[in-house]
Amino acid sequence: MGLNLAQKIIKDHLISGEMTAGSEISIRIDQTLTQDSTGTMAYLQFEAIGMPRVKTKKSVAYIDHNTLQAGFENADDHKYIQTVASKHGVYFSRPGNGICHQVQLERFGVPGMTLLGSDSHTPTGGGIGMLAIGAGGLDVAVAMGGGPYYMTMPKVCKVTLNGKLRPWVSAKDIILEVLRQLTVKGGVGKVIEYQGEGLASLTVPERATITNMGAELGATTSIFPSDEMTREFLKAQGRQSDWIELLPDADAAYDQELTIDLGCLEPLAAKPHSPDNVASVNEIGSIKVDQVAIGSCTNSSYMDMLKVAQILKGKTVHPDVSLVIAPGSKQVLNMLAKEGALADMVAAGARILESACGPCIGMGQAPATDAVSLRTFNRNFEGRSGTKSAKVYLVSPETAAASALAGVLTDPRTLGEAPSVKMPDSFIINDNMVVAPAPEGTDVEVVRGPNIKPFPLNSELPEQIGGAVLIKVGDNITTDHIMPSNAKLLPFRSNIPYLAEYCLTPCDPEFPKRAKENGGGFIIGGSNYGQGSSREHAALAPLQLGIKGVVAKSFARIHMANLINSGILPMTFVNEEDYDRIKEGDALVLENAREQIKAGKELTLRNRTTGSLIKVQTALSSRQVDIMLAGGLLNYTKKQA
Ligand code: MIC
Ligand code: SF4
């Protein structure tokens, strides 16, 4: 039996484990990326591990999230990251150089390599044929130190794209269709692998839109083959020598298959408040729009921006709409300026933002009360925009631009002839905003601002863990609920005690207070608990508040790994009805915790309030059992050393 793409790359990088879906494997990591909102913590942890230099082929630290400098905090963190990166052998992408995933694709990604990033949209690199995976900062720190990355061997779902997109329909509509079919839970435990004749007409940046938003499926990653298109892109980036051909074997097997006829797709939108709440723009109808935001790591490539500029050219943004545009990288912005497209955007009334995440992570541009905001981004979770009552719709750049002109949600097909945009033969190449690390052995002084506070460290798992149920939440709770991010909180990503005061407050403002009064306890979750971001702050803040365990119907992959890394026990109900039998305030206890965790997968929790016994499972590998017993990955790693 032949191998599919994911299996080929995994096989090439396998360090331990059996390549059968569901078993724990570990792989060698070639490249890592960090960004500033998770990076501070990742480098603090890298320092705690105590390695002098990174051991990867290339590690890059980006500044793209926390670029609003309303106080000293973000600027201090940038200095810390720049100096710590230089000292330990990490390239530093300066603020203004662009969004990590866009820049990594343009300048560093290599087909066939593995990439681990402390950001859930790291799978963007799958657009260029990498096995690119998002993880918590500590996992990335370990990988920078040359340690293996442990993961569950994924199933592989093949998505065959047939035919060709019609005018005005674009890559964003493809991934929205996949989300419509598979939902935000449909990719859990899987790699989504794209095949089919439709690939011939999809350029690398378009493929990257699809792999980027594959994160919203809960998938481990998504991947396209490395073919002629990939070669053309790398050539245009002056990196043809990085190209290799990488295709699945003709007789490769897949665990699941899906076929999409590109010619049947129409402009789609994800309605509030979930990326899988998809309907066609026509079905939704011409609702009034207050804000349009174009950019983010999903849709900010040069070609996306050119299309937008062509649509806006010679027209004026509707007087009731605020149009903001953030080109994905300095390369994109530079080319738009040179070609005159930037002038067309500005003339039409667009507000141009720096090349960064910006409004996607609530760093500015929060919409007005009850506003409708159309965004070319990948997440529309409630409140993520910075305005709880805002209604965010996720759309393609074409739909966004057409709607910005009309003032209402608009099917771009009503605009007549579609913009014609081709991938350039060569991009402007100027890496002067990437600072190479200091040569080995050079003394670099790491600058630490007063905002950097020690992070919480767990201790060895005790014989018994007990405490009250501090909160009970429903399905699909995101990390944006657990550890909200916005312009006010993001500057405190290196200050866990401060952040903890906001933990789970979108679900219950009293949660942090209650957790502290009770000296910690348990969280009860529904299914897909912890979907979304890779932020380990969603585990570290609960740790700070004394959370000992989370019992849920199911967990999202990265969050579950972050809980284990923090030494917080993730448990799932054996019988889901038990979820209904637990109430907030109930006292739970896991007796003989160490023995139970060592002995096996099924554990018994006692509900002291009702007297009942609750069967729960832990899907821990033997290595993860040791991590839990040691009180988290950092303690475990130190113990190993
Ligand atoms: C996001 O899109 O939610 C982020 C901000 O990029 C996060 C990282 C973070 O929380 O810092 C992600 O997706 O991992
Ligand atoms: Fe940045 Fe948004 Fe992409 Fe996250 S999803 S990396 S916040 S642009």
C-alpha cells in the first residue's frame, strides 16, 4: 500500500511510535515559528529548559500580534523577544514585516519539511507542502531545543477538488464549504489532504487560505502536494532551490474522502458566531454592513489585495461603512505601493493598517455596538472583535470589497466582470526586516521589562485531587472564552497573574473570584472544549487559579496538550449523561489519583455532594502519564535532564 502526503512526511521525520492512526508518535521538527502573543512565554520556557542555542534548521520569531503600543508592555516584550532570539539562534522578524504565517510562506517554508508554530494557524504552511502544525509555546520551546514533537498519529481525510472556480468565487469559499460540510469538530484527529484536478488552477497563496482555515475544522493540519504551482511560487520568491516534488502515491489509502466540485461553489459566508455556520451570501441577503475588514493570515496575499484594489478602483466606500485593510506582509504592501494598487485603495476611502494581525485579534478596530462586521478572517467567535454585541461574518476578499462599496452584504457576482489577477513572475524580495541571530558564543544581554512576571509552575501530582466544580460550560467553548484576547489584555501575555483575573469571564465574570475563594477546583466542559487558538495561557491562567482538572465531553487537540503540559488533568466522560448530573458547586474528588492515572485509561471521580461515582477517561500516553505525575512538561523535562 502506498503512502499519502502526510504519511510520507511523517515517515521521513518519525522518531518513535507506530504510524497507525490513534497511537502516539514523535517526529523531528525542522522549522519553528513563534509570534509575540505566545512567543514571550515560549522563550521564557526555552530559557527555563536551559539550552544555549536552538537546534532546528530554522527558527523564526515574529512580531505581528501585539503591535498596538498603548503602553510600555508590548514594546518591552518585543525587546525581550528580539534579544532572547538573537542570543539563542532565532531569526527575528521585526514589527511591520508581516503576519507570521504569510511571511513564513513567502520567505521560509520548504516543501516536505516539518514546521511547528506557537499559533494555531501554523498549518498555513501546508499550502506549500509542509507538514505544519500549531502547538502550545512549551511544545515549541522543546522543539527549538531539538526535542521531538509528540502527537497522535492522525487519520487522513482526502478532499478531492474537481473542476474550476467560477469568476468571483475564491479559495475562501472552498474552505467555507469544507467547514459547512465537516463542522468545527470534523477535522479533529485528522490531516486534511487536498487532491484533484482542481489543484492545477489554485496558486500557493490560494492553497494557503484553505490550509490556514483548516485550523477551524479542529484538524491537526491540512496539506497540498508540492507540484508545478509550488515550484512557480518558490521561483517567484527567488527560492526555486527549496522546491522538491511531493505527491501522494497513486495507491495511497485514506480514512475518509470528500469531493467538492469547484464549479458549483458560490460566494459563501460564515455567520455569527462560528466559522462553520455557513450559508451562501445570497441566502443571507443584503443585510446592512457597518464595518469591512480585509486582511489576516487567511486572506492578505498580494493577489487577494490586488483583487480588492481592482474592485475599489475609481469608486468610493459606502458612507456608512468603515473599510480597513491590512496587507499580510511588507512584501505585499511594498508591491501594492509600487504597482499603484495602494493608491486605488486609499482613493476609494480604505483605512490602511500596518501589516499585522490587527483587528483579527481585537487589536484595534473593535466594531460599534451591535454592528455588522464583514471580515476576510478565520474566526468569528463572539466577542473576539472586541465588541461583544458585534456580529461578525467571515467572507472572501471579493465579497468584502463588493459589500464595502454597496453598504450591504453583496454577492460580488453582481458587479459584472471579475478582476483578473495573476501570480507575478517575481515578488519583491527584500528581507531587511528579518534580523539574523548573533553568532554563536556572542554575549547578548536579554532585556526583560517589568511586565514579565514569573509563570506558574505546577508541582508533583498529589495522592488525591479534590475541589469544587467552579464552573460548568456548554459545547464549543473556545480559548477566546477561557483566556480572552483583546487590545487591553494582550499586552499581559507575559503576566499570568494579571491575565488570570479574566479567565473564563466571558462565560461567568465571577469565575476567577470563585476559583480563588475555593482555592482552585474543577471545570466542567461540553464537547470540543478549548477549540481555537493555541494560546497556552488558556491553561496557565487556570493553573494560576488552582484548577486541578477539567472534565469535558471532548477536547480540542492543542488545548488538551496545553492542559497536560501544565499538569492539569483533562478527563472525558465515559457516559455523556453524567455531564447533566454534575452541578456547579458539587465537590469532586479523584482518590488515589497517582495510582488511578498510572493504572489505566478509565478513572473514577467521586461526587461528594451527590454521593455518586463518575466514570471518566484520560487519553494519556505513558509519556503523558509521567508528565502528569511530574506536574507538567517543564518539571518532567527538567527531571529527564
Ligand atoms: C488567534 O488567532 O487566536 C491567535 C491570536 O493567533 C492565537 C494565538 C494566541 O492566542 O496568541 C492562535 O491562533 O494560536
Ligand atoms: Fe493573527 Fe488572526 Fe492569523 Fe491569529 S488568525 S495569526 S490573530 S491574523
